[in-house]
Amino acid sequence: MRHVRRVFALLLALVTTGGAFVVLTASPAQAAVSCSGTITYSRTYGPGELTIFYNTSNGGTNSACFYHKGAAYGVAAPTYVRAYRCTEQSGEGQPCTIAASSSADFGNYAYYAGPRGVTGTANYCVAAIGYIDWQGYRYQVSSGRQGC
């Protein structure tokens, strides 16, 4: 019985430590993002749509999602999205010099890739890129600087 308690205590300690590790290593940029908020950019190209959202949390948080549209909606296809905070504070639509980047979200998704986001964007432009590989063609949208 004592051996069972020790094993249980050890397992509990491992689970607790593992859970703390996961919580401590979660990226703050990813923790507060969602496919919701104020839409600051949206562009549809073929069967995909890149949308950038903004909310005021964490000094400004922008997130990006790449949605399946039309015939691609509900059908699994390689889909990608990534968001960036630019060094620039003006110049909508121009190229972005990257100051911070979210991790990429890439997978065989049926509805959308994302959300992926960056924080600390209140006084900076942001950008995002996304694509869907559909019927032998890559439909890609790159936003350029937005939200400046």
C-alpha cells in the first residue's frame, strides 16, 4: 500500500510539473489570440479569405485566420496562416519589416487555419500571410502593412 502511495505521489508530481511546464512555455503572443474582434483587413482570393482581427488586450493584439470559402468550405486541404508585427508605424499596404512573428499554423484543415497572432501592436503596423492549396493551385493572400 505504501508503494502504491509513492507511485501515485510521483505520478501526481510529474503531471503537476508537466502542466506547469506547458503553462510557463506558452507564448504570450498565442495566448490571447482568437478569430474574433474588430476586423482590420479581409481579402478573399479564390477559395480562401485572409482576415486580420484587432483587440486592445496586451498592448494591442492582432490575430490572423485564413478561411475556406465556397467549394473549399468543409473540405480538408493544406491551409496556412502567420501574423507579423512590423517595425513601421505607417504605410498601409507597403511591405512589412518584421519585428515579431507568430508561429505558423499549417495543416490539412476543412474550415480555417489560425488563429495566429502577435501582441504589442497598438502603435505598429501588422501584416499576415495565408494560403490554401486547392485543386492543384495555391491561392495565397499577403496583406502588406495594415492597421497603421
